[in-house]
Amino acid sequence: MMTGKITILDGGMGRELEKRGAPFKQPEWSALAMMVAPESVKEVHKAFIASGASVIKTNSYALVPFHIGEKQFKDQGKALATCAGKTAREAVNETQTGIRIAGSIPPLFGSYRADLYRSERVVELASPLIEGLRTHVDLWLCETQSLIDEPIRIKSLIDRLDMQNKPFWVSFTLEDSQLNNEPLLRSGESVVDAVKAMVDANVDAILFNCCQPEVISQSVKITQHQLIANVDKALLRAYTWLYQEADFPAKGDDTWQPHVVNYYYHTAFAAPKMEAYFSQNISNLESSLSRTR
């Protein structure tokens, strides 16, 4: 999640379909073109690729009951998701670009509507999308998420239904009616808690979309800080495991290690007495750490 590499995603499918005069109306939104004019969807994919996108998303964002209705979702949800995946793959193959395809998993109960979320229906609604898309995509993008629990449950489901260990990205939408001291998801949950939950779930990327740039900028800084803090604690977690689970005694050339860990993290791991040479090196190292903290 901290490679420093810039990845350019495609733009909004729905607005581009509307701009081109493809079948498009509410409540189906971009799903309508997937139902009756998938070639128009392919052309939009190709246009995004030609414009420089390095990742395109499947047109599956509106393939949920919120947009197409309960009956149509039950009867055609998986088939439409399969069509969305195949259409994206055809666009990549026909442009001979090798562009990656992200399987779009939308907010299952409507965009920006954390209040409509029903955890007991996540498996029912997400499974047809995952099963239809999985053979055609290179990674998963759980996008425009308004709360923490939904992407956690979806990742768990994908881990069971798609055994190829593809990257899993999560993109949150933020409360932006006003700037808060602490950025929040639309559920009212904090970005800090969301990032911590995503790290614990081993997601591969955290993104933000469909909200004002000011709150995104604020949230990106917080996310970066949290990720750095998580990496910074990796040595502490390793030492905790070594001492509590592996009964690791520091000895020989390793006797310096607990001294550094104890100094930096204010812990109290057993730290054997060292020879004078090593003691002097530790003193020098502690001085260096003190200047950089």
C-alpha cells in the first residue's frame, strides 16, 4: 500500500455512456447499457484505455437490487456480472494493451447510504457478482464504501470464492457536507479506524472517491501516517511474538537487539549483558535514534 507508484484508473462509466447517447436512465443507471447494449460499454472501456488508464473497472457498479430491482437481480445478476467481466476483457484483448481489469464490487445497498446497510444480506448480494466476474478480472475493487463492515465482509467472501489471491482494493467515500477536524466516512466512522481495519484485513490498497478533494487530501495524509505507524511497529510485533510464542532468548550476536527494541518502544524485553564493544555500539545507536525520533 506504500509503493509510491502512481496508478491511473478509468473514469465514471455512467456519465460517459450518457454522454455518448447509450441507453441510460434511472434507476438502472449504467446497468441498462450492460443489459441491452454491451458493445457501447466496450467502446467506453477502449476510450479510457486510449486516454491512458492503466486499470479499467468492470461495468458492474449498478448490478444490484438498488438499481435493477430484486427480481431482475435474482434472475440475471450473475449473468450480467459475467457479461460485464467478459466485455472488459474483450476491450483489453482488442486493444492489445495488457491493461489490468478491476472487478467492481459496489455498495450493495446504494451509494452513500450507510443507513440502508444490512450485513445479513452481504453474501446473498455479493456472491453472484463475485462468481460472475472472477474469471475475467485481475484484481478486486470494493468501491464507494460508506462504512467499514461492508468491505471487510466482502473481502472475506472473495477469499472463499476466488482462490487466486488477487489484490483487493477498497475505496471509501467521505462525509463532505462540511470539513471536520477528523475526516469521517459517511457512516460517521473515522478514517483512522477505517484504515486500521483495512490493514488488519490485509487489503492491498486504500483509496477515496466520490467526495470533495479537500476531505480526500486530509484523509490521504491520515492514511499515510497510519500506514507508516503500522510499518514502524513491525519490529515490535515480531519481538513480541518471538518472546511470547517462540521463547526466543537473545544470545550471541543477537544480544544487542532487545536493547534497541526496549529503547525505541519503551518495552522491557529481557536484555542480556553485552560485551563492552557491543555496549558502546548500542550507546552510539541509541544516540542516533534519539536524534531522528
